Amino acid sequence: MSKDYYAILGVDRDATPEAIKKAYRRRAMKVHPDVAQDDDAADQFKELGEAYEVLSDPNKRAIFDRGGDPHQGAGFSGFGGGFAGGFDFTNLVDAMFGAAGSRGPRSRVRQGQDALVRINLALHEAVFGTTKPVKVDTAVVCPKCMGQGGEPGSEPVTCSTCDGAGEVSQIQRSFLGDIRTSQACPTCRGYGTIIPRPCGECSGEGRVRASRTLQVRIPAGVSTGIRIHLESQGEVGPGGGPAGDLYVELNVLAHETFRREGDNLEVVVKLPMTAAALGTTIDVATLESEWDKSDVEDRKVAVEVPAGTQSGTRIALKGRGVPRLRGGGRGDLGVTLLVQTPTKLDDRQRELLRQLAEERDESAPEAVAAKGGRGVFGKLSEWFS
């Protein structure tokens, strides 16, 4: 085995079950992620739970002491005595379904389940990254019994029904001979021990529900549906067992001005008809204007509008879009210009436009259908939809 479970718990190889249990409790109080400040506290606690799960189980411990893999079982030892002399029906069933040998008492310490929480992000938080406080409601190690399940100072006692075996057997006679069947002990539920004084805080479960707040780092460039994986921050298992993992699923909220298209950001800017005809320079606010950590000079950008610009023209600003989550660089900021026709004119303005129309021979224009593509209206309809 690559891991020395005795060294992890800090006990000798001939340590008694009581010494192993006390060593686990002592170490768990030091390395639990809710107590320890070390960066690898979660890994240490998970490794500690794995070591205790093996060494607290007599069968797994025996396999480990022989140099085998305690997670793979001890192997099938075959039948004894033949049909006429009787046989172990449990071994027959185990052989058929891939189990191995006697099950023995099962450990109270088991792996916890994974947990999932969902959080909303503003667009600028998803684009530039942030650290969000995330409230998590999961099972944690009972602070009173530290996962042992009993009142402080009490110890589990051997079950008198199964004598600590965790299972009881029945022998029935049949034409095949004596058939022995085994099942989990109904008194101790297969644990081999009974907790005479269950912990009043967790009712013997070794864990309680609690709310806590984690500071979750969100990388720049994330999108809806991405999950952040936090190892050993999920549900603590029964008996104070190793915690599962926590997954934080992200949902990016829609923005009232900017729209995201992959690694690009898109924005529509209204432009007066005269500015579009004559050409101009406009200042366009970028998404950085909503991010308090951005440089002031990045919060707006000057855009050159050529003379004669048509409504629906898109100007791409390189490197002003979304940072690429995998890989360097950023996408573009697409600025689509919407040329506005004036609706309220005074007499002088109306006369000037009439003179312009006559000068350009546009007093009675003929409508000409545009050819090919979606055209301006097709493009703009996507934005307003």
C-alpha cells in the first residue's frame, strides 16, 4: 500500500481499537477544515477519515496488515465440507455477486455526499472575475462529540446479540443439507457495537446541519452553467466521515446594455443622423465602467465614426470583450450604430432639410429594395428582440 494508515493516525501497528478511536478523535479536532488554518487541512482530514475507516474495521485492518488492498476485499475462500456435510450459503451468494468472505461489522464512519449550490453573477463579475460569499447549508462534524456519536466520556459497547460480529446467522435444513444464512444484526444494525448514551446534539449521527459562508473565487471569463469544484467542502459523512465535494453552479444575469456573444461583448449606440452623415468621434462606455477595480482610462473608449455611416454598422474594438477562460487574450467589443432620424423639427430646420433634399435631388426619391443578406432591419431586429 502506498499509504501507512498507522502513521497517519499516529499509532503503533498493535494499537487496540480504543487507542485507534482516541487517536482519530484527537487528530480530527486538530485538522478539521472548520478549525485548522492550514491550506491542506481538508486533504489531511479526508486522509485521516480514510485511515480510520480501514483500521476501525477488523476485516479491512487484517487485509491491510497482510499488504492487501482493504478496499477490494479479502478474496473468496471457497466452499467447505461439500453439500452433504453442509455449506455456507452466505459464501455462495457472495461468490455469485462478487462479494468476498464474511461481511463483519460495518464502520460507522462513511464518506459524505457531494453538494451543489447555485449563485447568480452580474455580467461584469463573470467577465472580470470576483470573489463571492456563498452560503452553504450542509452536514458538518458534530461539535459536541466530534463525530463519535456518543456523549463525551462514553464509549460504544459490544452488541450482546451478535457479540460484535455485526451479523447474525440462521441454519436451516434442506435436501441440500444445512444452509446457513446471514443478515445484519437487528440490534446494532450491523455495526457490532451499540452507543449506550447517544450524543444529545446529533442523536448519535456524528454530524449536524449547519450554515456557513465560503469565499468562492470566480475566475474571469466564466459563463452560465460552469461549476466551480471545491474539494471536501460538501456533506460530512455519518460518524464524522470524510466530507464530499461542493459544486458551485454559476448563472450569469442578463445586462440591460451589453450582450455577450461567446468571447465578444455587443452594445448598440444611438447616433444622430447629422453625425452619421458628417462623421464624428463618440465616447462609448465599456463594461469596465461597472468594475471598481478597473483603470479609469479603460472605462470608456473613443470610437471614430466615418462620414456617411449607415444605421446597423458594427465597429469592432479589439481586446475589449470577455477574457478567454482557457487561453490568453480577450474578445472584441462590438459597437453597432443606430442612426436616428429626427422626429421634431422647427420651421427653420424643416426648410434646411428641404433645401438639402432639393440640392441632392431627393425631393421625390424612388424606393429600391436591398439585395442579399438580412440587411439593416434584419440585424437590428435581433437586438430589439
